[in-house]
Amino acid sequence: MLGRRFALLIGSSQFDNSGLQQLRSPARDVEGLAEVLADPEIGEFEVTTEMDKKHHQVMRSIEAFFRGRSRDDLLLLHVSSHGLKADHGELFFAARDTDRELLASTAVPAAFLQAQMNRCRAKSIVLLLDCCYSGAFFLGVKGDSSVHVKDELSGHGRVVLTATSRTEYAWEGDDLSELDPEPSHFTGAVIEGLRSGEADLNRDGKVTVQELYDYVYESVRAKNKLQSPQIWSALEYQVVVARSPHSTEPVPEATLPGMESAVTLTPVPEAAEGDEVDEPVFDSSHRDAAVAQLKRALPDPVRRIEVFDLVDLAVTGVLRDSTQERRPVIGPVFAENLHGYRIDSDTLLHLLATGVFHDDGSHDALWVRVVERLSRLRDGNLQSFNEELDRLRLFPALLAAWTMGVAAVLRRRESLIARLLTQPSFKPPFGNRTSQTPATYLNPLLVMYGDSIHKVCHAENGAKYYYPQSHFIREELREPFRWIEPDDATYAEACYRFELLASMIAMDNEIDVYTNPWSGEFMLDSNWGYEENGLAREIEKEIGPSWSLLDGGAFGADPVRAENAFKALADFRSKNRRW
């Protein structure tokens, strides 16, 4: 049985509650997107729209939309409204009758949407969320406090595209007149990309969901540098969203999406047995395809070069995207650069988490090379600069080292941590030019230097975290590990263990000025432990001649030095207590 294409477009612009700002773009969002998706020459979806309905009506429509679908159907759900967050962190979407003080009974819970998608038989679901999740209300902006969309809505067989990252605003159109509002930047880019065919980036006559995201990202960023659309995907193939008039060669009509099947799948190509792979089929923007290719190539010794090229090209992409022109080293841009570096590194971080976790040690030299290459972002080619922004240029290298370190902990292959944090050497471009190891120069407190981090990472009530660098990195890197370690507690424990091991290596330094731990949340009593129990005591008991970090070359392979480093760390913590 051939599948069909269904779309449900939900918009909320008018709100009865005075605490919710009226929006002008959702009506045009729904109208314009419905037109292009229903067009038989473009989307060929069966489209249903719901505009300014009460929350129980929206929930009824969502449940009906996901019921009774076949496995081969393609479902697309678009929501344009306010994103709201309850006191305990639950995500809600505002409806006409939503009361900010009674979200559980008057708004649409993200958990409800998740449940309906989980029960749906359709294997391909595309979710477009034109909402923002941080900041206060003001003209032209929609949204509320930060949420983790990927945690609540992504899942197997789904692609989630959001208008912003977790800390940005979703901007409405440039023209905010009452009579003729424009679509929002995000949905407007979706509409234009599909209508014009410009989202067909490879000109093959089909617009995949990844191509659509790439087009939307560049279009939105061109209009507003403060908004960065995001994507999370749990598919190992590309879903075709629409036809396009562009094609480099004729496409048989029977193979067009919507003619023969609701979903045209483009599998990641595999090399035939015995084929020589000179250059991998890789586009740095196609993160999930790259990860799937890496997983196939890792266990095959014949494809070592392919693995090397996949990762090395991703590093090259980070270096290319994180230039001083895109990430300035002067001005009030700390938060923008911090999130920008994370976005630039997204494909690479997914490759590293997956690669290190599934590697058996065959590619350790490659993982060390990643840290070495990324460290070159902080060179001395500067005229004028802000110290915070100069130090922050090592953030991609820190993210990479942290990702690989946590993956090594989860894989119980901690000898790699020793290599990652002791082998690549780096000479700071300014001040003391003495060569340093990553355990020193990638210390999060030095990379994310100064008080600006508190403006980016703080508790919802405005209170400061004791260790904002530690907290921020752990939160930012959760998503690349989602499919490797789905349990949040286990992931957090792996982060704490990595931080403690990294701190021990950092404390093993003959130069006192460089002897500083990666002070982080592992130092909290609840994580460090008490007396004979807890993480610290567990690691102290492990130290011995056969300890994995000694095998990797840390502490000069001397267990006495390792014991001294642990004692120095424990002494530092006792003098700098946090509870």
C-alpha cells in the first residue's frame, strides 16, 4: 500500500489572557504554508489548518491527525505560537484560551504531542516549531523562557526543525502592520524555499528535509544574526518534503515524491565490498548522513581512510565557519559567539560522540588530531581583541575534547582521555609562550573566561550557578549523546567522571601557575561523594599500576604521581568548598 502525505498547520495569534502578547505572523504563516504544501506541483499534501482555536480544540486536532495513519505515510505538523515553560520545566504551546498561571489546564503540553507521535504508526514525521523559548515579550518577538525542544519532542522516525536555539527569539516578519502582516522569518523562509525551489540545493528536482533546513538557516541568519534555526533528526535517510522546478537532469515523473510514494527515501550510499574509496560522500551540513556513514565505516579496516576523511572534513568545516569575520574578537558578542561555535561544531560533535564510542582504539591518533587542529583557531593574527573573545576561540576544541572524553568514559576506554589531554601541545599567542597540554589550556574556566558566562548560563530565577562553565557544557553536549546514552543520569555521571579525571591530569604539572583543576559540578558534595562512598573514592581506589589513565601515558605512567595528583585535587576542593 502506497503512503499518503498529510499536513496539520496550527497557528495562534489572538490570546484572551492579557499576559500573552498578540502575534501577527501566525495567520500569514498558516495561510502561506498551506498554499505551498497543498500545491500539487510542489508539496501535494492533504492540508488541515487550525487557527486561533482553544487548547482543547487544538489537542483534539493533534490526536485526530496522528490516528489511523499507515506506516508509509508522511506527516508534517507545523506550530506557530508562543512557547511557554512551566515552573518545573515542562514545555507548552499557547492557544487562544491559555492562562499563563494555569498552563497545565489551559495550554497544549509538549508531552501530549510526544505521546501522540509515539502512538502513530507513520515512520516519517516532520515537526516545524515556529516558537521561541527565551526572553521577555516585546513587539516583533514571540516566546518565553528557555526549553529543550530536542529533549521533549525528538524521537525515532522524526525530524524536528525549530525557529531558534533554546536561548533565542523567534522573530516575526519585518512588516508588522495590522492590515498586512508578513510571515515570520522562519516560516517565511520555509514558504519561499519551497515555492521558488531554491531549497533544492543540489538541483535534483526534490527538496529533502535537510536541504530545507540548510536553506532556512541561511535565509533566517541573513535577515537576523540573532536567530539560528536548529534541527534534530532521528532518521538515517532523507525525507523528501516537496518537488522543485530545478533539476540538473530529468527526473522520471513516476519517481517524484507524491506520485509513486508519499515518502521518497534517499539512503546514505554504501561502498560495495572491495571498492576503493578515494573521497567520502560527505557534506558537513548533512550531519545524520555523515554519522550513519561513519558507523558503517568504523569497523571495516579497509575504510580507515574514509573514517579519517569524514572527521577531518568536519574539522575543516568548523575552522572555515568559525572565522574572525563570523565570530568577532571584539564587541559585546560573547553569547552570540558561544552559541555560534556550538552550532559550527554540531556535525563534528555528533561524529566524535559516535566515533569514539564505537571505536576500538584503531583511530585514537585521529581523535587526538581533532584537538590539535581545532586549537589552531586561537592564533596570533589579531589587531585588537577582547580577552574573553580571544580565549573563547578555543571553545570548539574544548567541546571536542569533552565530547570524546565523555564517550571514552561511557565506552570504558579511559586511556584515550590521557592521550587527548596530554599529547597535543599548544603555545598561547600572547603572554607566556610556554607549550601547554590540553589539560591546561582547555580548562573551561580559562576558555569561557570572565563574568559573561553568568549572563548566558544561570538558573531560571536569575541565581548564578557555582560552576556555570561546567553546567553549560554538560547541557549543550547532551544532544549528541542522546542515542548513545539515553539515560540522563548516566550521561551526567559520565561528565562528572571526565571532569574529575581531567582535573587530576591538570594538577600533575611542575609549573605552579598551570596547576588548576577543571573546577566543575563534579566538586559538589552530591557528586564528589562522602568518605568511603562516591565518585572521588571510587577513582582513588582504582589508581594502581594497571590503571587505564597510566596506560594512556598520563602521570608519566607512575601511580605515585597519580596518587599525588588526586591528593592535590582533594586538597584544592577542601579549600574551595561549594554545597
